[in-house]
Amino acid sequence: MTATDNNSGATHEVFNQTPELREYNPLQRDHALQVAIRLGGAQWATDQLHEYSLLVGSSLQAAGALANDNLPILHSHDRCGNRIEEVRFHPAYHQLMAAAVSSGWPTLPWQQPQAGAHSARAAMEYLHHQADSGSGCPLTMTFAALPVIRANPALAAQWEPGLLSRQYDPRNLPYQQKSGLTIGMGMTEKQGGTDVRANTTRATPAGTSDLAPAYLLTGHKWFMSAPMCDAFLVLAQTEAGLGCFLLPRWRPDGSLNQLYFQRLKNKLGNRSNASTEVEFRGAFAWLLGDEGRGINTIMEMVALTRFDCMVGSAALMRQALVQAMHHCRHRQVGGKILLQQPLMQNVLTDLAIDSEAALHLSMRVARALDQSDGDPVQRAFLRLATAIGKYWLCKRAPGFIYEAMECLGGNGYVEDGILPRLYREAPVNAIWEGSGNVQCLDVLRTMQREPASLAALSADIDSAGGMDPHFDQYWHHLQRQLAHSETDEFLARIRVEQLALALQASLLLRHGHQASAEVFCRNRLGERHYAYGTLSSVGQRQKILDYAWT
């Protein structure tokens, strides 16, 4: 036998490998999202959402991978030695940003203030995060900052046209020369973190500009996200206490502002987005609101970014589920497709009901946002449900994604696929904008100081009364517990978890897949098991799996 006949270089044939998931429409294959869009009165945006969904399932998936493989780079000076304080991104990052901005991701409720606008935007965000979450950071801050800026009509007149523009303009230029603008945020400092009242950055009055009282800021920020934004909402100490300021990258006279990037953070996840440490050395800024009221002023922005943490976590869960189910529909073990094997069905069914519950909780808060201006009950519901949802969904996402990763075995653990990126991404939503304890303490304070919020939340949960015996028993027991221990800080996480589960169960019973609702109530509220894949007998598991991913 000759060397040619031997064919010794061919060691094996590639088979029983799952094909890459590409060129699909995430919205078309997500029945729960379609239901949530209808519930939110956002059917008018269906064509727009399907168009964006097609991008997410194709070109933006590839862009998300590239943007996370090619990290941002800080350039403090140009080659001639001129200070530029510029962070440069891979073209794929700009592709993600351009697609989102042109589709209205950060602007839709402000540009098209109609019924269902927040629901439509949340659906678009939910889709976008399935391709990349890092680019979502400047998008959500731009969205959330506009109501704060609008409180100052003169500033809003200057900035709103650029912030509402559907043109993405990444050039490092004064804001007056750009076709589109984005907003970042800098709240925390190295000595304080969440305790922003410990901030040491000082704001010195510098006269009154044409737009608002002007100040010069001196100090630092330990985390300032998306440093290539055109301006940042920051907190600094005034004579009357903390103030909230709009600090532009470029001063009104066209000179580069006095903010100096020290280094980029080497983060676990959220790597397509840059986060920096920055020093202010007499940086120009405009005061938003009153001196000493900075926390109150910026909290309007924070409430919206916390909501986006919920949506982002639900989206990561959804994409992890999609990857797991896609794999299990192709991979054979012991000559049998994984999806046909009972124990894997148990795991996937368990994941599917959690993903559906996460989506419905997020989109219920979106509906409250849509109705909050004219309905005090919805506004009260929103105040409590945002903190509860932010805590619970952000806590669930990392463990959920790990379980989906395990469905793929070793293939799920290697960086060629998306699941390691999703897993690294998930913790940031829990940490950013107030970690778990902050959310739980906020829930306690709200229940104590704003009883209308608990009443509104309770009424919403109670709407599912009589629909499931496990739910009824759980909810009645929780109401008795709340009456006696709602102010006990030691139990805060337990109470918030219980409220989250009750609200998710109620939403699934009213709006979710019937089989999903029944399984959720029995296995989350009744029988309590803690690992995924520990459901008791589920006769309709195939219906749940078909509903989750068709």
C-alpha cells in the first residue's frame, strides 16, 4: 500500500456536532415575547421589531462576537503628543451601536410617546442584548438621561436634538458639531462605591452660563462607563451637599474638557464596552436640579437603568436557553437526540419556565412605565416592582446560564461559542446600579415610606387569585408574613425573593403558557428544589418546550 492509498492524514470524520445557530429571527421564534408585545399595546412596532430581530439573528450576532474579542484601547495622546483622551473600538462595536441608534433603541419612547412605547423599546432591548450587552451600556444611559436633562429647558434645547437623533456619530468632536450624541455616567468613587454620599469630588461655582449654572469639578471617579460618550451625568459635592451635573467631553468653547482617563478597567465581562477611571482637574459642568439634591436628581435616571438591568438579564437567560435547546435538538447521546431524553427534558423545561417568567416580569414593568404618567397606581407599582425585579432577575441569570452551558458539555465551556460570554456578562447587571443588598434595602424603605407601592403590588399579584391552589396558599402565607416582618432588615432578601416569585407566578397564570404557569407554581411555590432539572412529573413538558423554542 502506498502512502497515498493509506490516507493516513485523515484521522476522523466530523459528525454529531451541532451546527452554529445563525440566520434566524429571534422574535419570530419567541412566543412569550410576542404575547408581551401585544399586552403592552406595542403591536404598532411589530414590523420595526421584526426588522431589528433579523439583524440580531444574523449580522449583529457576528458583530457581538468580534466586539468582545477585540477590546477597546485607551489612547491618551495622539502620535504628535496632543492630549486626546480617546478610547478606540473595533468596527464591530460601532456596527452594533449604529444599528441600535438607527432603530430607536435609546430614543423610541421620547420620540414616539404613544401607548406601548416603553414596551416596544424594551422588546428591542431584549433582542439586542442577545447579540451583545456591552454596547447596551451607553444606549441605556442615553435613554435614561434624557428625562433628567429635560428638567432644564435651556440645556435640553441644546442637547435633545442630538440625543434624539437616529444617527450614530462616534467622532471625538464638540457636541455642537455632531449629528448624534450619547450620554454616560460617573457616580462611584474608590472610597465609597455604592455610598455616593462619601464622594469627595468638589464642585466650585464658575458663574452662570447661557444654559445653566456652571461649575468646575475636581476629583475622581472609580468607574465611569462608556468614556467616549459626549457627556456624563456625575455627582459632586457642593456647599449644600451632593449635586448632579452634566459634564461634557468638550467645553462649550470647543476645547477639550479637563477630564483625564487614568486606565480602562480589566473587567470580567461587559468587555465590548469600556469602563474607565477618570480624574477631573477643573472640568466644566452644568448643574442639573438644585445643589444638595443630586441623588434625587440622578435617581430618575437610575430607576430607568435599573429597569434595563432586568431586561438585560432576561435577555441573557433567553439567549442561553436558545443555545441549549438548539444544541439538544441536534446532539445525540447513546443514539438518541438529547431533547428526547427525559432528564434533559426536565432541565430544559425548568430553564424554559424561568426564562418565560423573567420576560413577563420585565415586560410588566415596561407596561407600568408606559402608564405611570397618568396613573398613580401604576407609578406606585413601578417604584417597588423595579427594585424587586432588578434584584431577582439579576440574581437568577448567572446560575441559569451556567446550567444552559452544562447542557452543551465541553462545547459550552470553550470560547468559540457564545455561552462563556453570556456567563461573564451576567454578574454586571446585579452589581451595576446597586447590588443585591441595595435593592433589598430599597424595597424595605419603599414598603415603609410608601405603603401605596405595596398596595399596588399586592393588588397586581392578587389578580391571579383562585387560578392555582399552590399560588393561593403561597400568596396568603406571604401576606401574613409581610404584615409582621416587612421592616426586618435581616430577612430582606427572603422577602424580596418571595415577592418576586409571587409576582412572576401571578403574571404567568394571567398571561403565560398555561402549562408553564402550572409547573412554576407547583415547583417554585409548592415543592421547593434548588438545582435546575428537579421538576416533579410534568405531563405537558413537550408543550412547554415547543412554546419556548419552535
